[in-house]
Amino acid sequence: MKILLVNPNRYRQPPVPPVGLEYIAGDLSAAGHQAEILDLCFCEEPYRELDARVRSFQPGTIGITVRNIDTVLYPGTEFFLDDIRGLVSHIKERYGLRVVIGGAAVAADPERLLEYLGADSAVCGPGEGIAADVLTAVTPAVKTRSIYRRQHTHEVSCPRRSAGVDYRQYEKAGGIAGFETHKGCSSSCIYCIEADSLVSFRKLPEIISEIRGMAEEGLRRFHLCDSEFNEDLDYSMNFLKALREAGLGLDWTLYMKPSNHNRKMFQLMKETGVSLITLTVDSWKKCPLYWGDIEKIIFSARANGIKIVVDFLTGFPYEQEDTVKFYLDLFRRLQPDSVGINSYIRLYHGLKVTEIIRKDEALAGHIIRVKDDDGLLHPVFYKQLSDELLKELISDDPLFRIEGAEKGVNYCR
């Protein structure tokens, strides 16, 4: 069967290659299907490009990735679903083809997302191992919308097929290549749609082979696409050892959470080319051990000559001003390279933080709606910590940066 996989993400600050589609394309090809990727990131006339590819390739089904619902920052929030909905409508009305959506954002609210976009089916969670069954099952004879959920397995095989993705164009525009070592996250962050999801790890030889192939094409800068690198310490250490042995001469960046680390890990990171670590931190009811891990990670990174920046989410329900001030003073003492502060908490359907806020009418005054939408697909934020107070607490300290005021990500700054 011919299946066209479409990347509708045209956000370019920075542009992000459709790594997920590359894995799905490889999975479909391994199952005996013909899969092509149509990357619309740099396309000025997406409908024209889509029409041309549908006519030339003549797919039986089209898959569209939904990486993000919006930019998750305020102010200046950009909403992406209307552009995707336009593409879905165009495909169905002009060609009568069935459309399947997938991607990280689907987990936020698969039922409402499927209805809003007007697609026929949605894959919630990893698509590898299920994409072939879903995409071939969605035929014109199937009239009802359906949601498919795949459970993770212990080891995931993800062959990658990058044909159709121009990495040189991404590099010129400030984007960099990516790769995955695992899917899912065992942490219980109350604001994250991936919290408490089952974790599956990729086979190490497959990852190294994938990176080697991209390095042989001349790519050297990479960003890890995992939620956080250090989900499992033993696995992370084994990956770093295998990457060091491969000797690929990379420059790569990653995200970490305050757990699962030791001194040797940072030595291996340096030896394999890690140049930047983003440490994700939040202020929701943390124990002293959490902040102790943060201190150790920052010191270990700096001791090995690795830049480390902190993404700090704060301003949760019931937090006091003194609590936030305490954390900011802590960062002043620890001195990472920079601290990006986000005090606008994006609310999604089914999140623990959303439930907390909905149960207490006294918190309603802190809710900001970009557009009236009870289903929370359009951006809705909780804002307890005022911008004026935050600026006063920062007091022009260059260590801190208030997120949302400018676009971009840490590895591009």
C-alpha cells in the first residue's frame, strides 16, 4: 500500500525535522508498504506541494503528524491546529482519501483533537509497531472515527527512513538533526501530557548505526529527542559508552531531569561531544533531595566543561512569593549558565494541575484564555505569579531570562 506521511509543521524558530515521521516511514517500509514523506516546513505554497505529491505518488492513505498544538508560551502564542485542519479538509474534499493523525500532541486530548481536525483516525502514543495496521485499516469503507493506543514494549526497533527530509535546509535555518533513545517518561509532573507513560528503550546498536549513517552524510550537530535523557541510569551509561566507542565526533545537546545521574555520566557526556544540557525543573511540592540533585547535576556539568541551562516552571496553585524567591536565590548560588523562567502554566484536558484548578473556584481568576474553548485545545494558561512581581524578584539579574518574551530554544541561543 502507498502511504504519504505529511509534516505540516512550518514553525521555524527553530525549524524541527520530523524525526517521528522518519521512524514511521521506516516502520512502514519494513512492513512492506511504500511510504513517502512530504515535508512542508520550508514550503511557501503547502497546498500546491501537497497536490503535486498526491497526483504523482497516488497514496491510498495519508498520515499527518501533529507535533504541537501551539507554542506553549505566553504572550505571543501561536496556534497550529487550524492550518492542519485546513490540510485535512483539503485532502478529504478533493481526493476522498482517509487521514490518520499521530504525533506527540495527540496525547493531550485524542478525542477532541480528532474531532477538531476532522481526521478519520488517531494514533495516541508511539506509532512504531502499530502504524502499518492502522494506516491499512483506514479505508473509505470505514465510516466511524477511531483512536488507536499502543502500549510500549521493553525494547523498540525503530528503523529510520529520512528520504524526503532535507537536513541541509534545516541546518541553514538554525535547526539540527535529532535522534531518540527511548519513548515515554516515568516521572509524575502534574503539568505534562507524557507523565507516567510507559517507557520503552531502543536497541543500542540500532541507535549507533542510525547516528553513524547521518554522520557519514556530514551531519555533526544533534539534539536528543527524548523527554529526558536520564530516564534510566544503566541504559544511559551503556548508550554513552557505545557512542564513545563509535568515535563519531559529534556535538550534541540533551534534556535531563533531576534524578538518575553520577559523576561518570558527565565524563562520558563530555567525551561523546555533549556541549549543552537543559535541566528541566519545576517548583511543585519538591523534597530536599530534588534540589540536592539539581545542585549536583549543575556542578558536575560545569566541572566537565559542559554548559548547563535550567528551564524553570513556577507559579503553581497556592505557591507563596517567599517560595519562589527561595528558589531564585538557590539558582543564584548554584550559577548555571542561565535560567529560563516560565510562569504561564499551559492547561490540558486530564492533567492533574488542571483538575486542581477546576476544583477550586478561588483559582479561576488566574486563568488566561487565548480563545474561549472549554475543551482546552486552544491555549489556556494558569498565571498566578504576576509579571511585575517576577521582574522585581529577578531584579535585572542577567542569570535569568523570562520565557515567552522571545522565540527560540536553548540549543539555538
